[in-house]
Amino acid sequence: MLDSLTLDQLRSLVAVAEAGSFSAAARKLGRVQSAISQSIQSLETSLGTPLFDRSGKVPKLNDAGRVILADARRLLDGATTLKARAESIVQDMEAELTLAVDAIFPIVVLTDSLRDLAAEFPNLPVTLFTEGLGGAEQRLRDGAARLALYVPFANIGENREMEYLVSIPTSPVVASDHPLAAIDGPIGRDELEAAVQLVLTDRTSVSDGISGGIVSHRTWRFADLTTRLDFLLAGFGWCHMPTHMVRDHIAAGRLKVLDLKEKSSADFAIHIVHERGRPPGRAGRWLMDRIRRRIPQCVGHGLATKPISQTDGMDQNLSTLPEVLTEGH
């Protein structure tokens, strides 16, 4: 008999419970009392059990009614979410927002923007992938993500729409108790070559064997920035790190910025990327606009550098990034 269960019956049950009587529920729903009574009776027939104690002047929920009431509220909430999601799809809204973000992107910009998104679109499911190197691009290729924020590589192909967003600066750093930290004056290439360099390795095939930024003869490989930072702090070697990730460690004296004789630009040019012909929906566009608005604040707090020309940003690839060693090397 559950096939005859309707949302109208559940709404009537909730209304009676909240209003305190059948007549009050009828007024609340703008219906006649007999319609409410019939709806409740049909619900009880469908469930095969009475939901009200009718021994008194005013029917009261019995034990079964109180249990069913909680389920009814959950089902009605689910129906409301389902309806909102269907309406969103019709209105160019993604059924789900899937986003892949490079781990170097400042997390405060991302969390603040996603908090705003959740307030604007409370019923929108979000899947967030935090990736390193080729991971975000791989998520696009697999179809797991529709939108991505990462450093585009020269070999990703033409089936991409890309918009330059911001550059994330890096700093050459080492633990304060590492031998390199004790060197007075600018540090030369020979001294760097003799020390262990902590490098990132791409676990995907996106980089296609490209490597760059390798100076030392001895390298330790890491697949993610967080683990590399842990080993950096433990004194295993030196590397370039996103400046915003090590600023507090530098200020606290745990890390030291290396004064290198050979200066080089090692910024990460982050782009907004999606598959050509498959642009983000309304929520994705809204989120990217919110992130663009927060970027000046990001720059102002030293988390990123001022925008470079879009052409310059698009030319960046793995060979110009700091300390990338792919599996093919």
C-alpha cells in the first residue's frame, strides 16, 4: 500500500503536528478541515497503522505517529531539494559543481569563495579535488571535474579554454639548521648541486616526461607539497616553495630564505581552465567571478603577485616551473 503514499499526505501530517489540531492545520494550509482529515486517514491506510490517539477531544500523535513524523519531515526536505535541483538544471545550473584546484592555490581565497557559493546556492552539491602538477588537468580529461584552477602545460592540447588568473610567487628555502643556512653571502650553483634538492614528481601522464628546475645532483621526490614541506622543515634538503605556505615558518625562524647568486623567476601562473565547448554553468561562473574579486585581496596580502600579461602566463610550462621531476626522468 505504500505506492499510494503522497507528499500531500505527509504535508498534512506535519501541518497537524505543528499546528496542534486538524482545524488549525487546515487554516495553515488554506484547505478545509475535511480534506485534512481525509489526507490523514489515507496516510494511515497506506502505512497500515493509526498515527493519532483519537480517544480525547483533540487527536494527538501516538508513538507511531511521532516516529513517522520525523521520517515525513526528512522526505519533504528531500523532495524540496530534488525540486530545487531540477529547477536549477533547467535554469543552466549544474546538477553538481566539480572543481579541481592545484594545491599551490591560496586556500583562504578558495574557502572564502566556496563559503559564499554555499550561501548563494545552498542546495548545490560540490566536489573539490586538490591536486598537484598534472592532477587537475587529469581530472578534466577523466571528466571528473568540469572546471579547474592550475598551471597549464604546453602539451595539454587545443581543447581547452584558459583564462589567466594570478601568479603565485615562490621562495628558495631551507631549514634553519641545514648547512646551506649557515653560508654567508650569496649561494652559488656548486653549493646547491652538492645539497639534496626536494623535488615534486608528477604521478599523472600529463607532463609527458618533461622536467625542470632541477639543480642538485641528489634529489628526493615527493608527490605533494605538504609532505615536501614536512621534510623541508626536518632538514632533508632545500627547494622552492610557494611563499604563502612558508611565510610563517620563515618568520618563526624555522626556515631561511636562500640568497642565490643566480636569481630566477619561479612564479606559478594559475589559470581558470575548462574543456572547450563545455563551459561552467551558472554556479561555476558565479564562483569564478567571486574568486576574481578576491584575487586583489590575495595579492594585497602577499599570497600572489600582480597579474602578468595573459600571453606571458599562457607560455608557462613544466620546464619553467621550480623543481619538477616527472616519472620519466
